[in-house]
Amino acid sequence: MTTWLRPRRLELFLGLSFMLMYGLAFPAMYQSLSHGALLLVLPGVALLSWALGIWGALMVGLTLLPFYTVLLNSVGAPWQPGLGDVVLVVGAVGLITCLVVGLFRFQYDRRWAAEAAMRKSQAQAEERNLELALFSKVRDGLARDLEPLALMRGVVDVLQEHPRFDSIAVYRPEGAYLRLIWSGGKQTLPERFEPTHEIVHRAAHQAETVVMHSTEERSKAGLLGERSLVAVPLPVKGRVFGVLVVGSTHTDLEQRDVRFLEGVASQLSMAIDRAQVYEALREQEAIYRTLMETLPDAVALYDGSRVLYLNSVGLRGLGYERLEEVVGQPLSQFVHPDSLPRVAERIQRILGGERDALEEIRLLTRDGRELEVEAQGVRVQIAGHEQVLISIRDVGERKRQQARIEYLAYHDPLTDLPNRRKLWVVAEEVFVADRRKRETPALIYLDLDNFKLLNDTLGHQVGDELLRQLALRIKEVLRQGDLLARMGGDEFAVLLPSADRTSAMATARRIVEVFDYPFTLGEHAIHVQASLGVALFPEHGQTLDALARAADVAMYQAKQSQTHIAIYDPSQDINSVERLETIQLLRKTIQQGRFLIQYQPILNIAERYVNKWEALVRWEHPTRGLLRPADFVPLAEESGLIGELDLVVLKQAVQDQKRLGGELTINFSAVTLAHPNWVREVVRALVDEAMQPGLLWLEITESALLPERQKWLGGLEALRGLGVRVALDDFGMGYSSLAHLKQVPVDLIKIDRSFVAEIGQSQTAEDILRAMLQLASAFGLKTLAEGVESRAQLEWLAHHGCHYAQGYYIGQPMLVEQAASQVVCKVF
């Protein structure tokens, strides 16, 4: 409301001007109009009253009488009777005029104030409605998007609709700066704010809202004409994720604008936080889904009555294409009836909180086939419900591979006959049975004459075909209980479970008769002959080793006499005296430690460098020259000297390791493992030479894995605890089985050279070798292939995952002085 304290300047100026002009013109007007000139002041009085309001009008009206008196005195008007009445009447009229005009002005001011208040209220309501509408649009946009950049863009686009917001932008902290992410409006804001800017310091670092108005602040900001600027931080999880900056060029942003922007920023921060949580959950869900879909094992989710989920491996394994085909189905649709009761019982126990163990069960595929699997369940809680997560691994293929490997371990891949190890196993069983039944087994050794000449002349393929045909012919003339085995090369053996001298010789003659007819080998018809040696139990030996030696000696007697068949004759065994002398000399050599040790390099195939050496003992015999282990190690075992021999080799090799570098592999016989002090001697050798246990590998033969010798393996476990590692020699040619491999401390298996030799020549041999490598991988074992003699063999082994290679292509055995300088070049 307008009062005298707040006069209207123009109206007051006009009123005062009128009164001044009236005062100046009053003498002239009084001369012409006399007392009527007093009434001419009323327009000026009314104008002043309107300008000053009711209280000012009252004051003007009260000052009229003194004003009239001054005017009359100024013109020298005589105060005649009646002049006072005129002045009073005119003064009263002026006062009334002032009061009337003042009252009108009072009513006018009240009406104007009410209308102004209404307009302001309407403007505020419109602003509130606008803010509510924009805030609603912001919330709707934040609810639709789940990506931080899209959320910030949406907020900027909505805030452009606010009439006081000319420039809107979102910045992200980038190092010490604030970098522009998205902008809208007139886009007068900079691309980035420098580290010294107040917005960076307060909004980005201290998470404070910054309001800037002054010209000085604008100059500091380096802005392009904003009259005011507001920067609101966007805190997410305790750190400033971004800064919302809004500028106005034509008006100052009010406190309500700041509160509105802070509300929008709060919603945006929560939306970004939600988006990050959702993104993290989506990433985790993608990881878990990928993991479930790429696992090599099947995974199923079961709620106790129906299947809820089955991954792709499980679907394929059971013969289904879509998840919808199995979801909701009972477990009885997939479990074999024989396994169903046990499975149902296990499910209830798992849901009851018991821990489950891995167990083999049988499943049914969609087409009715049976699957052998290992299954294990665990209780999980999903959406408040107890469910069972079941991992399922198909073991059918592994069992088939196991059976195949076990078969190959005891059979010759070329002729499909039992091999030497199978012969030894069966013979031991026969010998035990014969002691009870008082039956007399016999053993026949067979060796082809001049087989090497045939191989060199017609080739190995022709020689292999001859061996296959020979195996078939011999099997046809044997009795049902007789066992024919291939010992290796062109040597065969026949075990007769029950035979005397007459029947054994009869069998030998039937075998010789198979050579009466030529063998058709491609375009060639070849006549071959063989030499057979016969040994009888117990006449020629009471142990299998003794009987085998006797048969072998008899075979060479038959070859020398060219009689084709010979029964062992001790009187003609010149090796007996020689054997005794050799044992005495071997004992003396062991005591003196005069053995020659050569080192053969072992190649790390993946890294393509030699990092292992195998210590190979040689004996410089005074008359027979340099002997290999096969010439004297069996004698050392039979005479009980093998343990001392192994320790002599160990001590010398450990001393040489410092000059060799890398890891060292040493062969230990099964007899040595049985010695009570062998572990202590190994540790002592390592300590004396300060050699790290992790650099030592002990090679054991497969005979150490026989069930009755499991007590020997405690020492291996103790050494492995110190870091020493164990390799199994000649895998696939001996006694080992998968059951033993799971129970013994073995880190590496050495694949026999006979398998490696047929790489590129026999698909069957390659399949066998591939299966061995896969089996070793399944058990987590390293593999080493022996007898690598060509680059093609090495590349095949590298392609199929073999870890190490050893053979003449890698390097021949050599003295320690030569080992460091003659290895790598040939390999590459």
C-alpha cells in the first residue's frame, strides 16, 4: 500500500509544481478573482492528496488554513469581517477534498496490492506447477533408463524447458579437471573446468552446492555472459560421480531454483547408483550365465519335485534342444529306475541340510539310452525357497577310455595279443594256482630268424603284416587255455598252464609247423623260420623270472644249433658261471663307485628348451666293454645289489647337477623303494650337495604300483612332501591301472618309446597315444614321451598336448662335460 512514506514521485512532483505555480500566480489571481482565487488551489491539493495517500492528504488538508493565511498576507489582503469565515469555509472544502481523494487513493492502493499479491501468487503457483511438471518428467525419465549417460542426458533435456535455465550441462571428474559430458540450452558453458576453479574445488572435491552471482565470480569462471551459475554435485556411493551445472543469462537464480536443482540432482544420483547396481548385477548375471553355459559338466536346479533349470551341456547330454522341454518335469523322467530310489533319498537329505558326496548314478536320455554319470548336490536358497543345485559329469567316456587304456596296457597294439606285462600277471596267477593243484606249467619263447633282414629289405609295414599273420596262425594251433603273448619286436611267448615235457614239446612242434607254408605279404610269398625255447616248471625254475630266463636261454640254444626247438639244458647254460663272476665284479664296482653316468636331455615342449636331464648309468665292464642298464640292472636286482647301485647313481648325479643346471631325473627300482633307509639316503644326498628337492625327479617302474607293494609308497609320499617329484616309467607297458594311478603319488608318466615309434605309421597307435595323453590330463599328470627320433614325432606330440619329449632327436646321452654345449641346436 502506498503511504506518505512512499510517495509516488511523478504525482508528487506535479502536485508540488502546481502548488508552486499557484503560489507565484496567486497575487494576480487575487486581484482579478478576489476570494475566489482561494478555490483554485483545490486541483493541486487533490493531486498532492492522491500522491501522498490518506495520511498525506490529511496533513495537506490541515496545512491549508496556514497556507491560505500566508497567501493572503503576501498580497496584503485586509482582514475584514467575514474574511475569516471565507478562509474557514475554503479550508474546510480543501480538507474534505483531501480526505475524499485520500480515501479514494487508499481504496485504490488496497485494490492494487491485492491484485499484485494475486498476480505474484499466480506466478509462484505457475512456477511450482512448472517445477513439479519438470520434476515429474525427470523422475519418469530416470525410471525408464538404466545407463548413467542416458540418465544424465535425459535430465539435461528436461531442464532445458525451465524458462530461467539458459545453459545446462553435466560434467564428470577426470583427473584434476571437470570434463563436459552432455550439455543443453544455449551451451555457453566451457568444455571443462580447470583444477583451480571454485566449482571443481567445492562441488567435485567437497560435494558442496556452489552458487555464483557476482561479476567477479563470472570473470573467475571464464563464462560467456551468465548472470548466475549453480553447480550441484552428484554423489554416488560416497564419491562425486558428476556435477550438474545450470546457468542463467537474464536473471539471478533464486534459492528455490537451487533447492529444485538439488532435488533433481538427488534423484539423478539415486538413479545413477541404481543403474550402477543394475549394471553390476547384469554383469554378474552374464558371468554366471556364461559360466553355467560353458561349464564342461551339466548343472541342474531341482526344487524337490520338479526340474527348474538345466544348462546347455545337460540338455545336449540328455538329447533335448530347448530348456522348456525339461523345466517343470519330475526327476523320474531323467533318472534310471534303478537309481531313482537312491537319488530321491539323497535329495531329501540334501534339503534337510546334510552334505552330499560324489556318487555314480545312471540317467536316461530322451531316446531311452543310459548315461553313466557322477552327480553331487548342494542345497541353495533362491527367492526364499530351498532348492538343490546338482552338478553332473558324464563318466561313460572316461570309463570307456579307462577300459581301453587298461586293455592297451596289457595288449600289443600291432597283433592285439597280450603283451609281456599281461603274460607276467597271468603267469603269477598260474604259478599260485599250480602250487595248490600240483600242476606243472611250461613256458615257450619264440624268435623269428633273420627278421631284421626282412624288415630292412621289404620295409617295416611288411614286417608288421608278417607278425599279425603269424599271431593268427599260432593262436589256431594252441589249446583254449594256452596264452600267446608278444614280448616285443619279433619275440613271442606261449604260457601253457598245465603241461609236461611231452605235451610242451608237442605244442612247440605244432607252432613250428605253421612256418611250413609261406606268408603272403602283398606281392610277396615269404618263407620264414623261428627258434623256440621250452622251459618247464619246476624243473627249470621255481619262479617266473627263472623260468623265463631258462626259456630265453633255450631259445638261443635252438637258434645256435638250428634245431628250431630246444628244451632248456642247464649243462649247456654257460651263463651260470659267468653270472656269478659278473655279480662279484658288480658288487666291487658299486663299492668303489666306478660307474659312468651319462645325461640325456629332456625337452620342455611348450617352452621349447631343455630344462631336465635323465641320469643314465653305464658300466665299463673289463671284458664286455660299455654295458647299458638292461645288461646289468636285472642282475643287480636279482642279487640284491640294486639298492646300493641306485644310491651310488643318486649321489654322483646330485653332485653333477650343479654343472648341468635344471632338473634331474634318476631311476629307482621297486626293490630300492622297499629298503627301510632309502628315504633318509635321498635326503642326505640333497642336503650334502645343497640341492633343492624341487629339482629332483625319481622315476619308478610300474611294478611299484602292484597292490601288494603299496606299503612301499609311504616313502614316496614323504619325499613329495619335501618337494621331490615322482615319474612313472614306461607307462602303458606294465602293471599300472587307472585305479592305481588314483592312489599313488605320481606327478608325471613316461610313455614308452614303442607307442611313439609308430606315430605317422599306424592310426591305431596314434589313437592309443592320444588316449594316453587325454587320460593323463584327466588325472592332472604331466606327460613325457620317450624315443622321439624325428621332428614329425615331436610336432605330433606338441599338437596333442604332451609336455616333455626325450630321444635321439632331442639329444643322445652324454657326459656331464658335453651336456651343456651339444643340445639345443638340433632340436630346432
